[in-house]
Amino acid sequence: MATIFGTAIRRREDPRLITGRATYTDDIRLPGMVYAAFLRSPHAHARIKRIDTSRARALPGVLAVFTGMDVAGKLGNIPTAWLVPNSDLKTPAHPPLATEKVRYVGDGVAMVVAEDRYTARDAVELIEVEYEVLPAVVDQEKAVQDGAPQVHDDVPRNIAFVWRAGGGDPDRAIQEAEVVVRQRIRNHRLIPSAMETRGAVAQFNPASGEMTVWLTSQNPHIHRVLMSGVLGIPEHKLRIVAPEVGGGFGSKIPFYPDEALVAFAARQLGRPVKWSEERRENYVATTHGRDHIQDVVLAGRRDGTLTAIKVKALANLGAYLSTAAPGVPTILFGLMLQGAYRIPNVGVEVVGVLTNTTPIDAYRGAGRPEATYIIERMVDLFAREVGMDPAEVRRRNFIPSDAFPYNVPTGLTYDSGNYAGAFDKALEAVDYEGLRRQQQELRKQGRYLGIGLASYVEICGLGPSQVAGAVGFQGGLWDSALVRVHPTGKVTVYTGTSPHGQGEETTFAQIVAQELGIPVDDIEVVHGDTGSISMGWGTYGSRTTPVGGSAVALAARRVVEKARKVAAHLLEAAEQDIVFEDGRFYVKGSADRSRSFQEVALQAYLAWNLPPDIEPSLEASAFYDPANFVYPFGTHVAVVEVDAATGRVKLLRYMAVDDCGRVINPMIVDGQVHGGVVQGIGQALWEEAVYDENGQLLTGSMLDYALPRAHMVLPIETDRTETPAPQNPLGVKGVGETGTIAATPAVVNAVLDALQPLGVRYLDMPLIPQKIWAAIHRQ
Ligand code: MCN
């Protein structure tokens, strides 16, 4: 069979994206549409004493002004969808607009709806609010101390949950270890910064009671369920459409108050309502990521064998529990702390802390970058402690390729892997030994070359549903597909996933083209619309391909099975004698007796010559719930030079060897790795969300928040190994987050490797020149 799977065909979504012809939420214009704008709190923590909306209401063009009290009782509170079992989880109420107190800069205080955007924003400025400013707490370590300001009265010490996991006996192993390395690590707060900010357009039809909401969403079906509850509109009367979405990186998973309020206003006013977030608003009102303080102990033997890891993490959750927030620092972080290594004793405790800051939720990698950063930084510190090359320590401890499926102490089962294989390939590609020699030479000249390694394994392809349920997710994690063959043999594929830049319109068409033996151009992929497919769980956790793509493959295979029956009837042969190859059904042994897939499709619709037990038409659906997660892995190598005089880091080389199982489209996989790596480098070297102690976000715009730009990075080299995923029908693992997970420790390891002769043992990210310079000169 011709291979379309594995071919680098160009992304079919790109022509419309790069010629400005795609339709994003803000491009939607409806007759009679009016515009919403929000008044947001300028204080991190304050009591609302009085709100006067009269001047705003009086402004010509203003249709309505809603405060927290106006919507109280008419709209439900904003729910979280992830609970943490056995953790005494507190879920403080999250009203859609603040009623008594504001809890972070950006918290919604009022919504204005006006005939145009400008009037709406002018009216926002006319709302008068009297605040009683309260002391704020920003830092999670301070938040849990006695006497700290209370973010919510019903969450003592601001602790939302305490969660523990692990296996073996880490305390004993640490006590008995020959070598114990301790380190406090700060994995700082990041701002996802998707190119398109959030937005919504809502239209209510009072005649039918139907509400349609166009939404910047990574998971429209989840948003439909949650919005249905908050608005009190039955699910079958609510349609959520994610049109083109300009990046999400996790920040468009959560269910935010703003979108529910826009829908509420549309219903109240009987007019379509649009809201588009501004960039500054996006920086305070859209979720942030990471923000952990971790105390880490790694123990082992002098020969380089690792025996135990123990982590206590304080995870900042921000002011409210966002939709997936409790899941990120628990299962996606705590269960992955052993990384790619055979470490028999693992212990983790995570304290989820509420503070007067923007809520934290998933950001590309979500939990796994934080875990990988710990283990990969600690392995380097351990290597330094025992006087071994960090490559050697890794090699000594990798889970061997013949040990899979492999049960790790935290209870997960890694599906398949060849960690040493990817590692060797990466080191060979950069000539690791040669680089080490070059490093020695350069040091003699006072130049500081650094080589950083990061070997990662990550958990993705979320579900399976059973496990997700057991760890607190209030939903399923399967996915669905409908493959509809039209009478002419053209195909529409409907998926319950909701890609927003990842390229599945192309790769899912490749899957179907491969299964049905028809041209890719004959296949259309439809996603992101609750009106087109009954249910699905969206795009995040690099699940779209392993879970949604598997559903697509299974549905396509069901189509082939039905078509085979029709073909057998047409060819007057037994079904078991029909061979399907390259898009044709043949009678085994007689190549001249055949029908094309398209001919069979037509007959399935004409239906005048179908076998008696076959219904007309040709389509099939599948609901696929994986038996396990998938565990991609790989090794990334960063090479840098640090200028000791200025502290500046120059990136010299970046090599990524990833294994995401069987590859559908190598060009798209490379693109995902490139994007992810750049985000990882961004965290390592530049990006940081900074608050002052009053809870004001100091990095509240792209002028202050240092996103990487093209000239700041370097061409990224990629290669792969291919270890199929044993559990899904395509053998695929996800790749959407691997770059972000591996790049941060690779780059930081490289910089600290460079600084070794200057006596710098440890630095927290981001490694900006001032910090490096100060560390060098303090010695
Ligand atoms: N792919 C492939 N072969 C494989 C695995 C994947 O060809 N073995 C292809 C897929 O078919 C798809 C792409 O690679 O075209 C990524 O697929 P997958 O790994 O399934 O990841 P998801 O589609 O589920 O994407 C989610 C992931 C996450 S969690 C974040 S965050 C992220 C990311 O993807 N956000 C992104 N990549 C992004 N890319 C863009 N442009 N915008 C975002 O917001």
C-alpha cells in the first residue's frame, strides 16, 4: 500500500492562515451585534465597598452594565473540573464577577455592553468603584505562613490541597545513601502569550431557546458541558464553535467567567454580543503557568547509581482553582519525577496554594516540564558531586529497552522505550566527546563553553478515562471520530478533538488516506464544533493524535469492513476472499475482478444492489478510550558559550532527538519540536512573570515579558528514533509538548556546565545576563 503515513506533506491549513483568509472569533460579525468590555480589578486584594455604574449607563450607546450583584443568582459559579482525591481539596467559590472581594489584579468587577467597542471601553472607565485595599499575598511560601493574608475565608492558610504520592521507601534510601544532593529549585511563573488573545461571540435565539457561542477554545465540548451548568441552558440547546484558534498552549483549556458572561448578556439583551480580549488584559486575566518552589533530594551511590528522589513542592495556584489546575502539579508532575531512570524510591508531596495572583493552569507541558527540570538538573548536580560525566550518570541509570512495559514507583506503567538509543543518537550527532575536548581547550583560553543534556520521558495522550477518573478528572478522556464517505467517494472526517495550530487537518487526512487508499485531497477534516460531532474531549496533553487519531483510524477501518461486504456482493465473491489494497477491492487470486473504493461507495448510496443485511450509505464512527497513556521520550543537547565579562549566553547548537512512536508527518513533528524548544529556551533564558509584593504584575505587556523572538534563537536540529506505542492502533505517541519539556533543562544544564570552572553551582531560571554576571563576580 502506498505510504501516506510518514510523508512530509504540506499543511493544508496553512494557505488560509498565512494569506489572512482564516476566520478567527474576532472575525465573526453578526447582524445587530454589540460589544462587551470588562472592568477588572486594579488591586490584588480588596473589598468592594460600593460600585456606581450610573455614569457608565448614561453614556449614549451603552446597553447594559452588569456587576457581580447583578448576575448573582442568575449565573452559576465557575467550576473546576479536576479534583484531587485524598487531599482534603478546598474549592472556594468563584463568582463570574466579584461580589464582595477582588482577589487578583484582573479579577472581573463589571461588564459593559455597548453598540461599539469604543463606547464599551469608554463606559468601563466611567464605572466608579470604592475599594478597601487589603494586604495581598503573592508568594506561595509566604501564603502558607501564620498570619498571611487569607485569599478565601474558607481556605485556611491558603492551602487548597496537600497531595502525596510515591513508592518504595525514599526516606530510608536517602538515609542509607552514599551520596545525597539537595537543592531548592524555583520553577518560575510563565505567561502563555498565544498570538490570538481570548474572545467570544454569543448569539441567542429566543424563539428556539438555542445559544451559539463562538469561542477561543481548545475543548469546545468541555466548555459546552460547563457553560450549560453555569448558564442553565440545556446542553442540547447550546452549541460551542471553536473557529480558527490562534494558539492556546494550554491557556484556552480553562472555562473562564468572561465567556459565560458574554453568553449571559446575549440572552439578556436579545442581541449577539462580542468580546475580544486586549493583550494587557490577556496578561492578567488569562491563566499563567508553572510557579513552583521545590525542595528536592536526590540520593545514590558513588558509582553513579541513583536510588531515591524526594520532592516537596509548593505550587502556586493563583486566586481561584482554574479548570484543570489541580491536575497539573499532581498527576502530570508528581508521578513523573523519576524521569527516564530506574529509581526505586520516589516520594512527592505537593501543596497547592492560593495567592492573590492570576490563576495558574496548564501551560505547554503542564507539570511535566517542572518534573523533568527537577530530575535533569539534579542528575547534573549528582554527577558533579560524584565526579562523573553527566552523560555517564544518565547512561548508567536509564530504564533498559527490554524492561518495558515498565512499572515506575509512582504507579504508572511506561509503555515502551529505548532511552539509551535516543541518547546515543543525540550524543553522536553533536560529537559529544569532541565537544568535551573543545570545552577543555577553550577553557584554557578563558572561554566558557557549556554542554547541556536533557533526557526526558513524558506522560501524554491523555486518557485513559479510568485512570483520569481515579486521579480526580471530572470527565472522560476518550475521543471520538466519524468518517463519512460521500457517494462520490470523497470523505468528511469529524473529530471530537479541537486542534488550534498543531496540523491535524493534515495528519488526520493522512491517517484516513492511508486506511482507505484514497487521495489526501479527497478528505476534509472537521473539528472544534459541538454541532458537528456529539462528544469529544479536545486538544491538550498531546492527546489529539494518540487518542483522537486512533479513533479516526478505527472509524476508517470500520468503513473498510462495511465496504468489503458491499464489494464482495458486487463481485459475487465471499467476503473473506476480498483483498483491499491501494484503494481497490480485489477477489483473491483474480486481479481483473475488482472495484475501486469510490465505486463501492457509490453503490452503498444507490443501494439498489446491496446485500440484504447491509444498510445504505457508508460511514462509521468510533469512540476510543486508550488502555494506557503514551510515553514519548528523547534526549536534547544544548551547546552554549557564556561570556564571563557580560554574563550573556550565546546559543551555539541545539540538537533534539525525539521518539514519538510512529510518525505521521515528519515535517509537522519537526515544527512541533521547533516551537516547543523555543518556548523551553524562553523559560530557561528570558521569560518570567514578575509580581511586586502588592500583587501588581510588573511584566504586564510584551514590552516587559521577554518572549523569545526569531533572532534570539538558532536553527534547531532534529532527529528521531521510532519506538511504536504498543497500545494504540497507529503506534503513535504525542509530540506537541516534548520540545518545551526537554529544552529548559538542556539549556540550563549547558549554562551551568559552562560556569562550572567559575565556581557557580546553581542558579534559578531565567538565566538573564545580570544573574549570571552577579554569580560569577560574587565568587
Ligand atoms: N504528529 C505526527 N506523528 C506523531 C505525533 C504527532 O505526525 N507520532 C503530529 C500530529 O498529527 C499533529 C502534531 O504532530 O499534527 C501534534 O500532535 P500531538 O502530539 O497529538 O499534540 P496535540 O495535537 O494534542 O497538541 C497539543 C500540544 C499541546 S498540549 C500544546 S500546549 C501545544 C502544542 O500541542 N499548543 C500549541 N502545539 C501547539 N502548536 C501550535 N501551533 N499552537 C499551540 O497552541
